Amino acid sequence: MIGQKIKRLREQKGLTITELAARSGVSKSYISSMERDIKKNPSIEVLSRLSKVLQVEIGELVRE
């Protein structure tokens, strides 16, 4: 679920995985794994970095 939200928000912002990775400091491979639901439990640090770039609260990413 988190990965799908990240992907949806990233695409709404017009960002590629590469751009999101560069801006957030989270690796492309990690973001890709999250979006494909391979990595399902990212750390608060990762969620914080991604939420800042995507301009949403962390709660938005983890809310069902």
C-alpha cells in the first residue's frame, strides 16, 4: 500500500524514480522495490525524506 501511494504521488508530481531518489537521498533501487511492494516496511527516516519531496505528511503515506 505505501509503495502504491508513493508511486501515485510521484507520478502526480511528474517525477521519475531517478528524480525522487536524487531529491530525497533514498536510492532508486529502494524506491523501486517499495513501489513494487517488495520493501513493505520502510523506516521513518525514509518516509520522512520521501514525504518532504512529495510535499505530504508522513501520515498520508502510511494511512490505509
